[in-house]
Amino acid sequence: MSAALRVLIANGDVSEREAIAATLADLDADVEVAVALRDIARSVAEAPPDVVIIPGPRARTVIEAVRDTNASPTIIVAIGTSSEALMRQHLAAGADHVVRLAPGNPELRDTVRALAKLPRQDPRGLRQLAIGTAADLEMYLDAAVRLGGDDDESPVRRLIAGARNLARSLTGYVRGDSTLPTLVDLRAVVRDAARVVEAVVTDAEVIIDEGPQPAIVRGHASELAQLSVHLLLVALASSRALVRVRVAIDGDDTVLEVSDAGGAAAGAPSPESAGERGIPAGSLATVRAVLQRHRAHLFIAPRDSGGTTIRVVIPKRP
């Protein structure tokens, strides 16, 4: 027999806390209450609950207090409105679920009941470690920037910017759908990715045709940067170090095309030679994962003049 789900009701006024407790009354759950921020943080740190339910307008502050502990409970924010904008704000702040708290509304009870059925040995501890590792990486990168001078165009600074994007991507991946897409200038993303690749692959040349129109897409900038880097590396694996990139608008979609020159160089493998590197481990899997998260489509076709074009179509509303 599995242990009862441990639930902490954090903050909120008396009526909100009573409403939540009544909603959970018929579930197999041990419910505790903490109101002050210091008490919430202490409860989560010393006896980590499975679920933290946060009502009231101070949800963002409470989320931060919970996330600052070493525990990784599932966070549910219960609000008294159906405002989608408010729901998105709470998800962006780090909530795992946002439900409406209203008489007769079963969302909260059904969400907690579903969580009770999940295996308790969920790798949430690893998730917290991954987020912490990304934060540590950001700390090292900040130090590298301070030591590397003020030249934003230097190869070292470009690599630092690329690594910072990886840290942000890692945080976004482990938080799943709790991160929200924003408006991203794909042209700027591709330009930065090209600089990173040219710094990593010393004989690479990336030529970009940006098109006459702005290429604004809704997505995750760090993930699109990761996508662009790996598309360029895949193309360079089949190229004599020359890759052409086109960013354009096609109806309601944004198109990113990466074309290699064909005819990879022959000879002994060298990590600094674009045509001899081969496709980096995990590149195709990374491309596929980012495409799925942005509901984008991938097309690969040979060109009559030689080489291959990889075409990514990103819809207006991913």
C-alpha cells in the first residue's frame, strides 16, 4: 500500500486554505498548512512535500521560496479566476500546474488525484540538480566574461554566449512546459549561432541571406539557437567548410534553410576541420527535439548543383 500524498498548502487567506482542504478531503493525502514565507521554506526544506498548493496573489513570491530549497515538489497554483494571462504568468514563474479554485470546479481535486497515482520515485531530484548545474554554469560564464575583457566580438565571448544559451536551454528542458515562448528574432539567433560555429570549427564559413523582411517567430530563443548551431554542424559535416543559410518568410511561416556545398574533404580526422568532423553526437536528436517543441517541420533535399538543403518551417503559432 502506497503512502499518502504529502500536501502543503502554502500562504493564502483562511477561506482559500479551507476551500483547498475541503477539496482534498476525500483523497488519500496528508495535508499541512504554512502561511509565512519562512515557515513555508522551512517546511519544504525539512520535510519535503510531494505537492505544494499555493493560493492567493503572492503566488510568485511563494514559488521563489519553494524553488530556492533543495526539494522539488510539484507546485500547483490555485487562482480564483480563469484569466489565461495570469495562468501564463504563474507557469513562467515556475509553477507546474495552474488550476481554478471555485465551488464545484474539480480541477484541483483531479490534478492532485492524478499526481497521487504517479510513481513517487520521480526523478525530480535530478531535475533540481540539472537546474542547479545550469545556474552554476551561468556563474562560471559570468566569471569568464569578467576575465575575458570587453570585446563582444571576440571568439571567446561568442563561445561564452553560446554556452549561456545551453544553460538556458537546459533549464527550460527540465522545467518542461512551465517556460513560455516569446517573440524571437530568428535572424539574430542565426547570426549568433554562425559566430559560435565559426569559432568552434576554425575553417568554417557561414554565409547568411536574411531576406528583406523581419523573421520574428514565437519560441524559445535559447532552444532556437541550439537548433541553429546543430543544423550548421550537420551541414558542415558534409561540406568543404562552406555553408549558406537563408532566413525568410513564407506566408504565415518562417523558413530557415541550411545548405552545404557538398563534397566533404578527405583525409585524417581532425576536430578543427569542418569537412572531416562528421555529424556531432546528439545533433540530429537535438534538432528533432527542438522541432517538436516548436511544432516545426524538417525537409531534406539534394540540390541539382550538388550538396543538400535542410529546410525548417516554423509555424506562426507553435
